[in-house]
Amino acid sequence: MDKVLTRARANAVPDYVERWFAGKGWELRDYQRKMVEAFGKRRSTLLVAPTGGGKTLSGFLPSLIDIHETRAKGLHTLYISPLKALANDIERNLHRPIEEMGLSVTVESRTGDTPAGKRKRQRERPPNILLTTPESIMLMLSFPDARKLFANVRSVIVDEVHSFAPTKRGDFTALALARLAEFAPDHIRFGLSATAAHPENLAAWLGFAGRPATLLKAGLNAKPNIRIMRARKVMPYGGFLSQYAVPDIYDAIRATRSCIVFVNTRAQAEMLMQMLWTVNDDSLPITVYHGSLNREQRRRTEAMMAAGKLRAVVATAALELGIDWGDVDLVIQVGAPKGVSRLLQRIGRSNHRMDVPSEALLVPSNRFESLECQAAMNAIARGVLDGDEPVDGSQDVVIQYIVNCACGESIHPDEIFAEVTGTVPYKMLAREDFDRLFRFAVNGGTVLSNYERYLRLRPVEDGRYVAATNMVRRRHRMNIGVIVEAARLKVMKLNKTGKTGRILGEVEEGFAQGLTPGDTFMFAGELLSFARIRDLVVEARPATGGGEPKIPAYAGGNMPLSTFLADGVRHVLSTPSSWRKLPAETREWLRLQQDFSIIPPEDTLLIEHFPRGRLFHTVFYTFEGRLAGQTLGLLLTRRMERQGFKPVSFTVTDYGLAIATLETIPEEEAKALLSPDILGDDLEEWIMDAAMLRRSFRHVAIVAGLAEQQHVGQRSTVRQLTVNTNLIYDVLRRHEPDHILLTVARRDAERELLDLKRLSDMLLRFQGRLLYHGLDRASPLAIPVLTEVRTEQVRGAGVEALLAQASLALDAEQMIEDVRAALA
Amino acid sequence: MLPSPRPSPCQTQIETVFAGRTIVLDACGALFLADDDILVVSDLHLEKGSYFAARGNPIPRHDTRDTLMRLAAAVDCYRPRLVICLGDSFHDVRAGERIARADAALLADIVASVADWVWLRGNHDPDIAPGFRGRVADAHIAGPVNFCHRPEDGLPPLIAGHYHPKRRMRLVGQHISAPCFVLSRDRLLMPAFGAYAGGLSTNDEAIAGLFADQPCQHVLIYRNKLWAFAQT
């Protein structure tokens, strides 16, 4: 009886909530009311709403009311955020309505940063609302008391659903949700998402086994005002620095109260920050924000921004998600936007009032990027978005999930199979494949003898399994998650004593190892001079004097152009009548290309070939996006290697592919290279040998528990505990080529790195429509491709030729030495 | 004067002179002392895979088989009078309990096919697994050359292992990383022979320090071929 009454009441919004909103001068929005209703009707719901307008509160409101009304004890609502910082911020932000409405609701956050003592206490006496991350949830699910802990959960809120759904981390989160559904039978799911191209896919992902969540769309934002920056200096042909526009960016910052300057990588953020600093004659408060900076520093920046004390923040994607940031009145995107949805999300960080258009300024780094900016603006004007198609989930995540389940209690393969295939990413997973994954989780899938002593999961009665030892549990819990990052070292800015100092953040190990004492580099907006590496800390002094800094070469933050936008670029390029919208220098560049070589018509594929330095370059203008370009590059270099052109490296951009060879490639040969049979044996042969498959294998090996996640601070010991995945890969290929992890790595590589379908479509489409231009130097169109910094290496005859050259240089020196010795 | 290594046409072997002896560096990671008829391998780390597997790591355990097959091929190729394993032949003292019967038999066959076999003790295997033929020692001397596990534990001219040297090289537009021999006038560091033995950068103080007082060469093993370079 009581329960029925409560439910009826819960469908309506209580007075104290209405009063609180009124007291703030706000009005309860229609969709906020609908969320309260959905909670009462136990209806899982995906709320798609633009940034701003109280989306997050809409998710929590029903829980706040229900907890208060029912005097709920224990854990009632779980909030899952992709970012730790977001969980922490929401904790702060929820306290205000709870206090002001006088609700009896407890809220706490729990992430990897939460102290161990507090985490233990949270498992014994949980708050009503727990704010956390997918990794933390998965960890909690691995404890024997999980069933009890989650038993009375009524609502699970997944924030920023669009950022999860089509990724490996999304697969991971989907499985965590599936396990939660087992432990907490009475909960519903609320998802919060930014505007997305295919919200119905997200609703399906969020729903329980085969039943999509109800889709609730809130009103659309007014269309943003977007312009391409007209800088005083000339836009360069290549490069990614946007240095030319720095004075204009600075002027734009000066003309606003508060703005966010988005860039695409951390290194770009550091460089732009440095460049802005040199023109900051008014000493405006400008700072930098990215994922490598230490937490305290990020916190300070967030607080200052929220308090309106900063004029500009130079930021990476780390700022794309999250809570409101005070009154940002302009977003500047420096560098190519890479995707329409992403650009909109970034632009949405300004002006959180839904009825007033956001203001945005695009600053292309080079002329190719200005085409991309224009294509993105065209798409936004037409109201179309790019979106990822759903793909089958990654199987290494399933292995981790199986072990996770078996750490908490005994599991039966049938039950786990049902849980896994109840999720959208794994609904197509065949039982046979699952059984292989299960066997791998049990004993490494080994066919070797005496495997009993190497069990991860131990059989118990009734075909059930549990984690074999506490060591297995401990090891698994240390390595939960699917985010595999390169090893990083802390950066310490030494104080005057030279002995100690302040930790500024982290750089990747590879970068740190490339430094020699005295080298300067930009970090956290400061120019530092490298002193040494001690105890896994990069020690550096503030640099004095000038000199070009070496810039942190972060691997993180590269973003591929969406294929949708790549098509837009191709269209703009091949339609001269549309060029009038482009910046003057872009038009000039395209005309230069017209005169010097040719503008590829939409139905042809242009190949340009020219010498440059010691190498020859062949540029294929594919416009099929980075993934297909990369695959083509790998296949072509293989073919070139066999034909004796000695490829050395290739560069992929979203627009084209440039391959450097030691030998020249004539027209007929160049065209023949693109014959579609390249997708036959070549692909098969190449694929198992490619460096990228090793990368993919490393990732899979870590997720499947074969190698350890590297955690800063414990790395030196961890290293000794891990076998290099490259060595494992080689041994597996020689001795067990059908090993499940090789299969999974290959599938991942196909999914994440190959884009085969698109590539084969392209090769067929351009059969007989290839245009070859032999030139004596790089064409205007080729320059942005050649100056792309990311290159894929070719490990074959080309490398051997280079090794031979270097080796010969030694021989020459040796011979001279011999002569000198003879004369002495 | 350090003699220049002369790559053979196939580059799978390099013949040079060390401490007055003719030596052959082999791309399989072994070293052959032609004058003394001795084959040297180092840091086999047998049963490293099962060491991890026993701790709950689902690592594939083919490493011992792989290492032994390559060792058998090397022994078959040079047919030496003596094989010296420069220590850390077994990843840990209990490796002998874990080794699969077939692998143990293969190892016994390899040892039996050679007249003389010396197991030097390493930090990983202070006790050599019982049941395998061969002499066990801390060091070995052949002519002028000292053999020991750690290069710090013997007087030059010496041939040692322990550090698993590996060199990173920057080439045009890319870098590679490969295990290598490091050799100077009177010191020679062997690459690790074991399939799961990783590597330590030749730039690391531990290795660079050994060669601070004399020029040295790095002979890289890359794609089953040898490449000789001066120290950077």
C-alpha cells in the first residue's frame, strides 16, 4: 500500500522542488518533468538535449525526490561518468539543491582517486547516490559483497552516453551495466546525451536486453554563428601550428569576456599557449588545460574559469565534456574540426542559454583545413551530423568481464553468455566464440600439458568456476579497464635548490627518453630545460634565454576526420563554384594547383609523383578518411617493396596518402599499384605482419590480462613483471597462429584501423579513372599531406636499405681510420 | 684498433676478431669462437612464460619450446665442442619443476649432442635445474677470454650477458628497436637468447658505463640479419 502511494506521488513533482526552481528564477522544464514521470513509471529513458539547460539535474531529480520521499536507506542511485573530474564536480553541484531543498539525501563520489579507506567504508555504508566511473563500477562488481551492495539500486544514470557507445570503453560499460542488472533487478537506466546523429542507436545501447530505452528529445539549440577567422597574415599551405593567426586569436580573446580556445592535441595546446603568451601585452589571464596536467592544476583552472577569472583557456578534448563553465561567450576552434558532431559539442561549451545562438570562430591551420572548416559549416547549416555506425563489441573486453565476474562469486558459462549477449555490442556474439573466450579466461586457452597449475579460474561444482587464487583476484583488480596508455613520467619543475620542486604533470616515456640534458621543452605553459630523469620523474629547470623548445610529443589526442566530413571536403574541392566562400588564400592555393597540376574531378583519383630530397614521393588523393588511407598505404608499400621501389615511410591524412620511396615510380606502375586485387593475397599476407597489428595485439593483451596496465609510480617493478607483448606476439605467430588473442587483435585492427569496406569500394569505383601527374616538385595540394607529422613506418627492404646506408657510413669511417692508421 | 666487422653477403653471420680470437656473431643471437670451437648463448630465461602463468597471467607458454628450437638449430649449425650458457638460462630456480616433459627431453637431447656443456650461474638461476648434464660454474676461462654472467664479475677480456642489450635507432622518418651484441676491444656483451627475454637500452647507464672508457660497436639483430653500428 505504502509503495503504491509513493509511486503515485513520485510521478508528480513535489512542491519543494517547484519552489526551489522558482526561488532560483528558473522554471522546471518539460523534459525534467517527464524524467520524474519516467522514474515513477519505471521506464528507462535516454534524454537527448543540447548542452546547458539543466540536463544533468534532470537525471538526478527523480532520484532526489524518491530518496527523500521513501527515506531510502543505502545505495539508491549510481551515476556513471566517462570522466573522474565530472563525478567530482557533480558531487559539489548536487550538494546545493539537496541543502537548499532540505532533502535527506547523501551523495559521494568514488573514482580511482578516492582514498582506500573511504572506498572500503563506501562498500560497507554506501551513500544514497554514488558518483563514479565505469572502471570503478566494474571493480565494485568484482567483490563478493557486490550483490548485497547493489541490491536496492533504483536508478543508474549514464552521463555523456554518446561518448561511450561506439568505443571499447562503451563495450566495457555495457557489460558493467549487464552485471548490474543481475545484481539490482529493480533499477531503471537514465542516459544523458548530447545531440547525436543516431540517438536511436544510443537508446538501444542503453536499454535492457533487447528493449531500447525510451527516447526523450529536448528542444534544439538555436543554430550557432560560425565564422572562419580572417587573419591578417597569410594562411600557410601546410603545418598544424596556426602560428600565423596568433595575433588575431589574441585579439578575439581580448574582445570577449571569456572564451575557450579548442585545439586537437595536447602538444598543440602547449604550443599555442606559448605563442599566445609572447603576444600577451595586456597580461590577460590565459591558461592551458589538457589531460596530462596534474589534477591540482586542472582543478585550479576549472575553479578560476567558473569564477570568471580567466579570459581564455587553451584546451583539448578534455574540456569537451562536463559541467557548465560559467559564461563562455566565444569558442575558438584552432585546427581542423575533424567532425561535425564534435565541433557542435565544442561550440556548445559557449553560451549555455538554449535560445541564444552560440558564437564560434574557426581557425584552420593550413589551407586544406580551411576546406574542412567550410565543409563542416555547410553541414551545420544543413542540420546534418556525422555519427558512428554501431559495431560488434571487442572480445578482449569479454575475457576481462568473465574474470571480473568470477572474482566475486562462482559463475556458470551459460549465465555469463546470457548476460553478455543481452548487451547491444555483443548481441551477435556466437556461443562458439564465447566458449573460446571463456576457455582463455579459465586457463589461457592453452593446448599444452600440465595446465592445471596455471588456471586463472578454477572449476567448482555444477560446471561453475571461481577465480583460482587471491593472487588472480588482486592482479585482475589492478588491471581493470580498457584504456591503455603509453607509460608516462611525472614532470617536476625544480626549485632553486635544484633538489626538489613542483610536479606539473606527466609526459610520455618515449618523449622523456629522447631528451638530453639542456634540451628545452614546453610544458604546462612553461619553457623548461631538461636536467635528468630520477626515480621515474623528469626533473627540469625553468629555461632561461631563447632557443627553440622541443615540444612534448604526446601520442594522445590525435583525432581522425569523420568520413562524413571527408566527403564534404571532397565536394567543396571539386566544385570550383563553391570556392567563393573560402578564404582568399585558399582560393589562391587551389588556383595554383589548377595551374601547376590539376584539381581532381569528383569522379577521378589523382596520383602525383615527384622527387623531394633523397626520396621520391607518390601522393594518392583518396579522400576516404584516415583509416582507409592507412590501410591502402600499408598495402601499397608492401606491393612497392616487392616491386623494388623501396618504400621508406608513408604519411596518411584524411585527404590523401603520401608514400616515400627510394626509387621513382612511373605512370603505368603507379596505376597498376591500385588494382583491386591488392585486397586479395596482399592483404592476407600483410595483415599479420603489420606494425599496427602489434599495437592492436598489445592493447588486446593488456585488456585480456596478459600484460599489466602501467601505473605511474609502480612502473619500475611492473616492468619486470611483464613480458614485452611484441615478444609474445612473435612466439604466438610461430607456435600458435590461431590463438584467440591473435584473432581478436586482428578483428580489432580491422574494426579500428582498416576500414576495408570503404577501401574496396574506392578501388572499384576508380578503376580506369586514375589520373597520374609526374611533377618535378611537390604540388600545392601535396604540401599539407607531406607536412603531416604522423607517419607510418615501413619495415622492410626500405628500412634495410637505410640501415645499410647508415652501416656503410660506419664502414667508410672505418676505412678512413684504417688509412690514417696505415699512415701514422 | 677495433677490427671492423665484415658482414657476410647474407648478413646472418659476422666474422671478426676479439681478444686475438676469431669470433662469429650469429643473427640467431649466439656467438661462435671459431679458434676454440665454443658456442656461447646467454640469458635463455627458460620457463619465463610459465613463471608468469603460475601467477595468474594467461600468457602463452611456447617460449621454452621456441628458445630450445632456436638453440638446437644453432648447435646443429656450428657443431661446437663446448657450449657455454652465460647464466640466467632458467628464469627462476623452480623452472625445472615446471618445464614440460617434451621440452626437458629436447633440452637433454641438445646437451647430449655436444661433448661439453657449461652452465654459468646467473642471478635468476643461482641453482641450475638438476637433471641436465653439464658442468655448473660461476665463471669459465678459455684461452685469454673470461666468461661470466655479469660483466662486472670478471676481468677483461671478457664475454658476458645479464643486461640483454637492445638499441633504439632513429632512421629517416622512423625508429627501430632491436637486440644487439655490444663489443669493444676487450668486452663483449651478448644479447638475450630467450624468446621472452626483453631488453635494456644500450643508452642505459648500466650498459653505457661499461664502455665509457673505450669505443664500442653495436651489432643489431633485425629481421634475422645483422647490422653493425658505432656507438652513438
